[in-house]
Amino acid sequence: MFVLLDAVDYPRSGSGGMGSWSNRVRIAIQGEARWTTCPVRRLPLGAPINAAEIDDGRPWRRKMIATLQASYGQAPHFGAAMALLQPLIEQHETNLAAFNIAAIKAIAEHLGLATRFQRQSDLPHAGKATELLISLVKAVGGDAYLAGGGAGGYQQDELFQEHGIRLVNQDFVPLPYGPGEAFIPGLSVIDYLMWDGWPATAGERA
């Protein structure tokens, strides 16, 4: 079960305080990891992610597609990847959370992932930081929480045990794919789809 945190405060970082992992991802541009961004309208402090609206006053969708074409046009699975990604980029959705969730679900289905998705805003929840995570695990009937990297700054590990929840640290190490000299860790799944093409290569892996 993957709970999408759509009701937490919109994170503030980057230029103008409106850039975050919620509205931008990193892809390879000219051999370097660079951000490609979906602009959002300015939000008041404390507004949740699901209140963010996409700013379509800027031609970002056309620009993003052109950037992907310029950066990955020679990648072996460019055509198949764009057949999946272009409709997601062009979808007529202006709410950022809804836009992201539609894209996440479509890509997960394409990759054959059996994960179930649930929006935080559709679940009973309470508290902040670790207490919020615990309440969400309980809300979906879970008994374990998979913690990603970077949680050490706010997460109180001992609270999970106190509530009978097993804490599992992800400890993810990326495996290289595509041409070795072109691999850059930490990029969007977009990069993986362009170079690896899963599930198109499933037969080769069997």
C-alpha cells in the first residue's frame, strides 16, 4: 500500500519558494542531472499539496515535451516511452496532486507494479511527522512502515515500536541501466523508461 501525502503542507524550496519534488523532477540534459518543472500558482504558507494549481499561463507542457525530445531522442526506447509520457504531460488536469497521482498510477501500471494507492486526504489521520505516518499505517491496516532515505531529520523511530509497527529502512542502492557512461543515479523514472524500456524488455529478462 502506497499512501500519497496530498494533504501535508506544500514544501517550500527552490527559486521563489515554489519548487519541490511535488512539481519537478530531475532528468539528464546534456549529460547532467537537471530539473524540469511544472509551474504552480503561488500558495499561502501552510496550504496543502492538494490545494496547488498548475500555472498553465506558461507553455510548460510543450516545453517539457520538447526537452524530452532533445535530451532522449536517441535513446533506444524513446518512442515507447513518449507514447506513455506525452499523454500524461498533456492531460487536462490543473490540480497538481491529481495530475501527479494520475501519472504515478499510469507509470506503475505500465511497469507491472501491483502496488495499491490511497490518498491521505481520503483516510482518517492525525498528528504531524512520525505521528502522522503512524496514524496512516493504522488507517490502512498496516503493521510495517517502509522508510525512505532522508527521514532521519524528523522521524522518531522509537514511536513505531511503541505503536506495534515494524520500521523497515529502505536502504535503496540504484543499479546502473542503459549505457554505463550515461548512467546518472537519482533521476526520474522517465530516464529509466527511455533507456531500459521495461516492460518491453521483459522477454530478455525471463
